[in-house]
Amino acid sequence: MILSYFKIAWRNLLKNRFYSLINCTGLTVGLSVGILILLWVQDELSYDRFHKKSDVIYKLENRVGTGSSQQIWTTTVAPIAEFAKRETPEVKDAVRITYNGLFTLFKYQEKLFNEESSVFADPSLFSVFDFNLIKGNQSKPFPDNQSVVLTETTAKRYFGNNEPIGKVILANNNVNFTVTGVISDIPKNSGFQGDMFFPIALFFDRMYEGNREGKNSDNDFTQFNYLTYLQLQPGKSPADLAVKLRKIHLRNKPDDTDLTYLLQPLSDTHLYHSDGTDGGIETVMMFAIIALLILTIACINYVNLSTARAMLRSKEVSMRKIVGAAKSQLFLQFLIETALIFLLATTFALILMYEILPVFNEISGKSLLLDFTNYSIWKIVCITILGTLIASSIYPALLLSSFEPLRALKGKISGKMNEAIFRKALVIIQFSVSVILVAGTFIIGSQLEYIRSKELGYDKTHVMSFYMQDMGKHYEAIKAELLNQPGVTGMTRANSNIVNLGGQTGDNSWDGKEKGETLMLRTLTVDKDFVTFFKMQILDGAGFTGSVSDSVHFVLNETAVKAARIKNPVGKKFKLWNKNGTIIGVVKDFHFASMKQTIEPVIFYYQPNEMNRIFIRTNGINADKVIASAEHLWKKYNSGFTFHYAFLDDAFNELYKNEQQTGLLFNIFAGIAIFISCLGLFGLAAYTAQTRIREIGVRKVLGSSVAGIVQLLAKDFMKLVLIGIVIAVPIAWYVMSKWLQNFAYRVEVQWWIFAVSGFLAFLVAMFTVSFQSVKAALMDPVKSLKSE
């Protein structure tokens, strides 16, 4: 019996090739895109969950500052980890990590390697986390400070298939390291990434070498440079531990009264901030919803066409019932018909996914693989297909199996009101979703354009930048040589990239500072011509002159002056760290970070020996020659090291890489949603024209024009599209207003965006329906009436 159902289903598919093709195409596109998006979502949600102890591992962070300058630091001081292990029973173990690039040039035999992903870590990294140490001693991965652990891929780059353990690598031409371990390559869905792992004790030795203040990694509570992870005993309270850690910190540094500790579960670190606010989870949930909506649209297409065409099969069903077919048997038959279409659609969807996966990875910035030996891949694929199959098949099967034989044979079941309303509701849902996605693409595009065109407060055009390393000792000679090159219009230097300032401190004071107040300042040491080079505006006072006295001079931005409540700031005393100085100028606020953040207080100070980042402005015409000249000088002073540079425009765009990816994906998803929706509308229009062929013939004989017939057939569909647009507008406005709240500086949501979105959806739908309507209107009425 089952075999006969499959035969009948196959014959029906072949008999109705046009509608089968529409159903199969819609399901194929919907399934392939929906599964890819859900795989992306699953990858985002799986970050660091492969660690067996992830439920008891917490990342330690700090909330610092007071008032408007309060913020969260993701790194902590070095000693707190050891204090936590010694003094708090809640902590079983701890790991400290820093990505400081102490070593970048490595040599083995005659081969040179430039490494950008070297990590300094405690030995406990390999016992707390599940980084599989396939070679080496798990309990003692670093026998001494001249040890290094490599990833499997890195070991093969250096040594090929030879045994890596015991091999010696020369770092920076002056330090030998012995390979003492090899770990499996770190999964992409891990917050930790690195190729070479060195003992953090070596980093401490280098950092505190010759320290005159007696500071070391056990007592320095001033340097917040370390990612710190704590493994807690099962069942212990992170909140209680945070209170204890704060007491330990204040015992060792009493003036940090504004500091509190925060503990964040390891599995939350990728998508949440430690205070529980969004760190990416909203984007993940948005894409999960989009995947479900695209799958829903594909299901709606199938349900609409199946229920619409049910009238044409009513006599077939009735005859089967009269000759003894049970309702359950008919229900099973129609389920098998749907399953057969889904089998075809799934096959094509998997092929399509395989073909478009490289493009999807490039757009989304992922490295997803269709590895069907992976359980999680099968889980996503099977749940998606099964859920879509059930959603698409149940209602049509119930409808088709529920006809009353006698009424159906008499032709008295056509045009049931509830079924017609149901189909119309589904069409409205389809186009509501499409309009929401189209409006989303416009708003995201507008926000990105606003970011690109907004006045930043400094000029970043045609400026290249790089860290000088040993070039920094010869800056004046290098500057003189480069300024003589054609295409170079200016040069300056600082200790950080202006596009994304890193350093900050709360160690400062001024006249009028209140007790317990902490002002968090972004710090930047700049050259005398930094302000003029970037065409910043001095609002009061002056900038640096390069004189010796500049070492005790400061320049603040507007926000810093306001936050400190300093009136007439020029000439006022200000203390930064242990340096007493004078404010000599106020610079107009400028954007030095993502526009998701408000402008923060900034202080410029003058310390030439700390300025190791160079900025070179080109005229935009001879940029290649300028780059070549800079590279030549780099090789002269940094022999063997790879020359890395970046233009500030590229660095600025990198700040919004995720938003750009989101915008592009939104464009694609909106197009797919409209395509699938119009595919269903196309099928429904074809079916409507087919069922009204006699009416069309009669109207033409009586003198109706082609335009009149097109209007007759299209108006009902277009009403549904218009209703969908009306429903979509408030939903799109709410959703995109929420998304824009992630930006401190953002566009206003304009009414015309929804008008254009709705108009585009209406035009596409109108074209789709009109195509079939015109085709039906142009048919010869003699043939259509003769066929009846």
C-alpha cells in the first residue's frame, strides 16, 4: 500500500509539473538558506562550550570609574589570580593570559617566520581548559622559561613531519626556545586563539626587569593587562567571590575605591558583556528569527498552493472514499506526497548549500563546514527539515482528506470561506516579513553611510600607519627622508592608533576633584605636530611645541574638561599618574572609537620615547611609492621582520565589520524572502487564472479589455500585499529602532524608508501577478470556451 502511495504521489508530481516546480524551488531555496543561517547561529551559541568545565569557569573583569566615565575593563591585574587561589576557598584554579607581542620573529634552521598570535599564559591553561595536549607533559607544559608549546599546524609549518619535541627555535634573533608541547588546533568557536604559547613567568621577568619601585607580578595592582579566568569549586557563588576579591584588592591598593569585580560564565563571554548587556546576542537572535521567517515563507508557499489546488482534487478524494478508503489512509497518502517533494527539495538544498557555502563564509566571516560526521550539523539539518515538513504537510493533508464525498461530487465545496481567509492571511504574512527585511536593509545601510560620512573631528584620509619597532630610535632621520619623497604631505607619531585608542587610567587629580571620584581618561602621548597633522581644532590654549617643558604639559578634550568640571582650564594644574603638570590646551571632541560608544575623556601628553606608531599622510596619487619607501626603511632598521601597515580608512572600516556583514546579509535575506514570496504569488496567480479561464473567455467575448481583465485578476492579490505592508511598518520601525539603540550616534528612522520599502515590495508583487494575469487575458476566448 505504501508503495502505491509513492507511485500516486510521483504521478501527481509529474502531472502538475508547473506547480511541483514552484513548490520544489521555494522549498529548496528556503531550506538551504534557513539551514545555513541556523548553522551560523549554532556556531555563535557554541563558543567555548566544548570545554568540559565551562560551567565552573568564569572570566574575571572589573567595573571602574565613577559617574559618566564608569566602564568595564575586560582585563585585570596579575596578582589577583594568585590571591584568589590562596585566600578564597571558592577558587580551585586560575589562568592568566596576555597577548603582548614580545616575540614576533622566529627562526628554525634557515627558515624565518613572523608570528602575530603568540600568547603568554599560566601552565594551568592546559588543565583548566580542554586544549588537547597531544605531545608534552600535561602537568608541566613549561619546564622552564625557555619553553614553548605550539599548535599542531604551527608545528608542521616549522618542522614538517619531523618530531617537534626538543627542537629549538630562535626568537627575535636573541632568545632560544625549546618546544616542550604540541596541542591540537584550537577550534574556531573559541574565544582563545593563538599559535605559540609561552610561560607567563617569562613575560613577568621581562616586564619587571630592573623595576626600581620593587613591583612584581605578586604586588603590582596598577597594571590591568591580563585576561584572567577562575575555575570555581562546584556550587560556589560567583557574586560572593566578587565581593571577597574586591576586599583583597582594596587591602593591597586602598585608593581603588571605585573598583568592583565581575565574574562572567565562560559560555557567556562571546555574546554578553560581564554586566549582562548585549555583546552580540541580539544579532544572533535576529538572524535566528530571520531563518525561521524564511522557512515559514517557504512553508506558506506550499500550504497556499496545496490548499488552493485542493478543489481540483476533491472528486478524486471523494471517489477514493466511496470505494472504501479511510480518512487516515488518505491523510497518509497526502503526507507521502509532501514528503516526496521535501525529499527532492532537501536533496537540491544540500547541493545548493554546498555550492554557496564558500560565499556565505566570506560574507559572514565564518569558516563553517558541512561535515556530516558532526552530530551538531545533523541535528540542525534534521530538525529544520522535519519541522518544515510537519508545518507544511499537516493542514493540506487534513483538508484534502476531510472532503465529504457526496458534496464534492456535486461540486458544492468550492470556495469555502475559512480556507480562503486562511490563504489570504498567509499571503499577508509573507509580504509583511518581506517588507520588514527590506526596511531593515535601508536602515542598516543608512546607519553605515552616516558613520562613513560623519565628521569625526580629525582627518584620516590617505593616512597610513604602522608600529616602527627599532625605527622609532631614528624617527627624526626617517621623517626627514620620507618628507623628501614625492607623495608624502606630512608625518607625525604617537603611542596608539587614533582610530581606536586603547590606553586609559583613573590615576589623576585636579583642583576641585571630589573625594571618591574617579575620572577615567583615555591617554595618548603625541608629537608636537599631531594636532595639526590630523587637522584637529584647538578650542582654547595651544598644542605642544616640542620643548622640554612639554613633558609637564597636558591637552584635554572637551569631554574631559566637562567631566572634571574645570572652568577656564588653560593654566590650571593637573596630575596624571605621578606627574604634576599644567593644562595648556583644549582640543575639540573627536571620535576615536566605534560610534556605538559616546566620546570619552581624553588627555594628550608629551613623552617622545613612548611614541612608536608613525602616521604618514600621502597625496593619494603616489601612495604605492610612499609604501615602498616606508618598507625600504623598515627593512633597514627591522631586518627580517614582516612589514605591516594599514590605512586609517581601512582601520576605521574594521570597527564596523560586523555591521557591514549584517547589512550585506540583510540585503541577501530580504531578496530571498521576496523571491520566495513572489514565487508563491506567481503560483497562486496561475492557479486563479486557470480556475477562472471560462469567466475570462466570456468577459473577452463581451468586450472586456486586456487591462480590465488584468485588473480583475490582480486586485485581490494587491489588496493582500497592501495589508501586509501596513502590518509590517510598525513592526519594522520597532525592531530597527531597537537595533539603532546600539549606536550612541545614529540616524533617525525616517518615514520614507518604509514608504520606499513598501513600494518596492508592491511593485515586485504587481509584476509577478500581472505576468500571469496578462498571459491569461491574452488567451484566445474561443479556445478557452471550447475547452469547457
